[in-house]
Amino acid sequence: MKNRVAELRQQQLLTQEELADILEVSRQTISSIENGRYNPSIELAFKIARFFQTAIEDIFIYEETGGK
Amino acid sequence: MTKKQDTRKIVYLGLLLLAIGLVIVGIFLEGRWTGVLIGLGAGLLGVSGAQLITERVMQGNPELKRKVRVEELDERNIQINQYAKAKAFDFFQFLALPFFLVLVVADVPLWIVLLAIAVYVADWAVYLWFLTRRMNEI
């Protein structure tokens, strides 16, 4: 799943470490989310959305894979 | 220090004393129990000692304590840990059957073969118990 976490973080002039501290997760988790290697739980996605004061679907872009 | 930390410290101190006791008894005892007691005591000494040192270091460093807590509760770390444990369980299934075969071929006493099989069955029982419980939970 693609996301805009890195873009929003950079807009707020935050480092991965700082965002991780705010969200109470590890820096590696932020890095993995930004790189699209890890999809956060609904709870963490809500925390991220709430922090950036935007809707989840504006941050995480769901793209259907596979199909008929 | 919170009540939970106090309890943990008391438990580790108790284990440390037990470990020292086991090692001492092991040294003075003769026969096959010497090795068992010293081994058990040394292992317990290592675990409880390490935990007490960790508690001590973290007590004087709240920032380190917070970071360790974040790492422990981090959802990605938990997921990775659970994945690794699940893979280890799968891998154990591959190892178990050849291991039983080796025991039989090596002509070890029957009770050892049965004990090994019982451990294997117990492992599956625990798996099924958690599987059922989790299915009912979520």
C-alpha cells in the first residue's frame, strides 16, 4: 500500500525519530511504513492520521492488486 | 519505583538466591545430580542476574527505559517476533520426525522415545489450544 507519511512528515520538518517518538513506535517502523514495506495496524494508521490532522484515506492509498 | 517493578525485583532476587543455593548444593552433592543442579543454578543465575542488572541500569535512566518500552510494544517488532516464532514451530515439525527415527535406530530405551513423542504431542496440544482460544476471541 502506498502512503504519504514521508511527505507529510517532511512538510512538518520532522525526522523519522521524532515522528516515532510522538507516535510511540520505533524509528524502524516509521521507516518501513514510509518505504511501503510494512502496513500499519488500523490503530496506528488512525494515530498517524490524527497526528497529521487528515483522513486515513488521504494518507494511505489502497490499490487493488491482482483481480480477475 | 512502581509496585510491579518491586514485585519483579523481588522475584528476580528470589531466583538469584535459589540459583546460588542450587550451585552450592550441587558442589557439595555427589552423583548424577551435581551436574544437573550446577547447570540449573548457573542458568538461573545468568537469567536473574542479567534481569537485575537491566532493571538497575534502567532505573537510573528514564529515557532509556521509555525507549526499551517503545521497542517492546512496537507493533512491527511484535509482528516480526510472532512470525519468527511461527516459523520456528513449523521448522520444528520437520525436525521432529527424523529425530524420533534416529532415537529408534539408535536403540535408545523405549521410555525416551515415548517421552520425546509426548513432548511433540504436547507442543501440538498447546498449538491447538491457543488456536481454538484465539478463534473464539476474535
